[in-house]
Amino acid sequence: AQTVTQSQPEMSVQEAETVTLSCTYDTSESDYYLFWYKQPPSRQMILVIRQEAYKQQNATENRFSVNFQKAAKSFSLKISDSQLGDAAMYFCAYRSANQAGTALIFGKGTTLSVSS
Amino acid sequence: DTAVSQTPKYLVTQMGNDKSIKCEQNLGHDTMYWYKQDSKKFLKIMFSYNNKELIINETVPNRFSPKSPDKAHLNLHINSLELGDSAVYFCASRRDYSYEQYFGPGTRLTVT
């Protein structure tokens, strides 16, 4: 069974600084997706960024980028130029690409606080 | 227009009651899901349906029964509610061969 581990329950960063959230996963599959989701206090789940396992290039979305190390099964999220609105809980998630109906497997989340 | 909607958003009920949470998606997606987020914010899949067929049925008490009357709807019925059922329940949907899941706003269920 696949597992996702986020080892940092809480992180903090100052505005305009950079922070990296860690995620490791375990799988025997070769074809899968990895995601970072943001959950602000409104509890809405917001997709931040995704990575296809077959792509070597790290995904980037504006201030958000990932460091995907497939052999090490590591998938960290870097937030650059942090903003107050980035404060939220961040979840790393895995999904198999092999079948219809496959679901996300989440890590336990990292609470990010941003100070001015 | 809301892509994935859930009703109600908040539900407070007493132990032993039966309740339902409804989910609708207007995206034409093929797969719908129910996830549970517990008090520690841990998110876990409960069920998934693909074209009205049950695909994932995780180890949840059989007091929980999903029902998919059509591709656009996936309802969750819970019998004999217990204190431990208190959680936020998220509905989500996804198109086959697409990467992104769209989440509903969640339903906060409180059992007293």
C-alpha cells in the first residue's frame, strides 16, 4: 500500500522569505501523480501544484515549485516570496495513475504560519 | 457556478440519529469521492464511484452507505451516528484520465 509522510507538523516563515515543506512517499508503482494541496481556515481544498512521475522536470506554478526526487521518493514544496495569504495547512498527496476511480492518499499535513 | 456542491455545510445531530449528506457536481466528471477529515485534520478516502460503480470501499463501518443515483450525484447516508463520526466530510470529483480532483466545500458533522 502507498503511504505519504509529512514530517513537519508545523513550519513558520516571514513574509517575503522562502520556505520548504517536506514530503516523502512509498510506492511500488511506476506511474503516479503527486500533489500539494492548500487548506486555509475556510477549509476549502485548493490544488497548489502537481507532478507527474514520468516527468523529470520539476513543476513550477508562480511562487510555488517542487523538488521531485523519484529515486529518493521525495517531493518537497518550495514557496518563494511568502505572503500572509499563504498561511494554511498544506497536504502532500499521491494518486496512482493506473486505474479509473483511484483516490488521493494524503500525508498528515503541515501547518504553515506566515509572519509580517 | 459551483462545480462541486455539498449540502448541508454544517450538520449538528444527536447520537443514534440517521443523516444524509448530498453531493452534486456539474462538471460532467466520471468519478466521485467521499473523504473524511478527522479532528486532527487527517484526510482519508472513504468511497469512490466511477460511472455509478463502486470502486473504492475503504474500511469504514457499514453504518456508512454511499448512493450514486446518477453520475452527477453521490450521497452519503450515515446510520446510528456515533460521537466518533464527528468530522468534516468532503466530496470530490474527477474526469477520467485527468489529474485534478475538484473538492466540494466540505460538510462539518457534529454528533452530540
